[in-house]
Amino acid sequence: MKFCQHCAAPVVHHIPPGDDKLRYCCLQCDVVFYENPRNIVGTLPVLGDRVLLCRRAIEPRYGLWTLPAGFLENGETTLQGAIRETLEEAGAVVLPEDCSLYTLFNLPDINQVYFFFLATLRHEDFHPGVESLEVALLREDEIPWDELAFSVVRVTLEQYFADRRDTRFPVRMFDLRHTPQRQLQATLTSSSSASDSIIPVPAAS
């Protein structure tokens, strides 16, 4: 950022009084421009024993498979954004009463937070949106595990299929960070299930 959005004066990058972090600041009108983590919201749409996945038609990770998700818009709740992204990317309609928070991922290294809602599809009415090459309902043995776009998607799918076998679907929160060896690792930091241990979960990069 070079100029103030309010008065067009040059901005400086410094630590404002009473703060402890570098911020973009306008010395002309004393405005501080805060940069905060971006929220990504999506769903894990299921029908019976199948999960709805989209193959990406955009970068990054063009051609790889993912769950329908995208950036939260101003004025939306996380659930509203997840439902909108599901319609835009997968052409699938999910209703709020058919959704529940399922996984939450903190990615402090890239300043992002992911929210995935477990969503029940009522029918097989879906189609690729402009950001998807194709959309498919897939069973566990049909998931293209080596062609998944993001680690958060892999961990969410692995948790879901394990939960299906136990017929319990607790809400879990993970921290996703790189180890000193540059391996990406998802650490389970919170769970609504008393039987879950707080342990690291390997995640593909």
C-alpha cells in the first residue's frame, strides 16, 4: 500500500503508538490500515456414502479436486458463505438446516482460516460452476487421493470417512503448520469428542 484510501496521502509502514506490529499508517489523517486473516468457507456435501467433489478450473491447483469453498464475503455469515460457494462451484443447493460445522483449520503461516460445514444433499441435482471443470459424487474408494488440491481437504475427507465408520461426527479444530523439515502437519487442537486425543495429523503439502 502506497497511498491512503481516505486522503490519498502517502502511507508509511511502522508500528503505531500503543501497538506492537508493523502497520500501514497514514500520518496525514492518522488512519491505520489493518491486515487481518482471510476466512475461507465451504462444505463437505454428502449423499449416502458419497461425497461431492469439484475439479478446479482455476489456479492455484488447476485440475485438482477439492471441496466447494471460497473466500467469505462482507456481510455474510460463515454458513451463508459456505452455502453460496457450494452453489457457485458445484451447482448444488444445500439448506442451512442440513448443515453443521465440521472442521476448522488455522493456517497462521499464510494468514487464513478455513471453515467446513458437513452438509447433506437431498438429491443429485448439481453441475459444474465456472470455477469447476467437473463435479462428481464419489465413494471413499473412488476419491482421487493423489489429486487433491489442498491439505485441508484431505484431512477433512479422512476425518469424515473415519467418522462414518464410528457414526459420530464431532467438530474438530486443527492448526496447520510446516515442520522444520518443511513437512506440512495438521495438529488437532480441539474436538467436541471426548475420545479424540490432541495429536499431530500428517497432511500432504
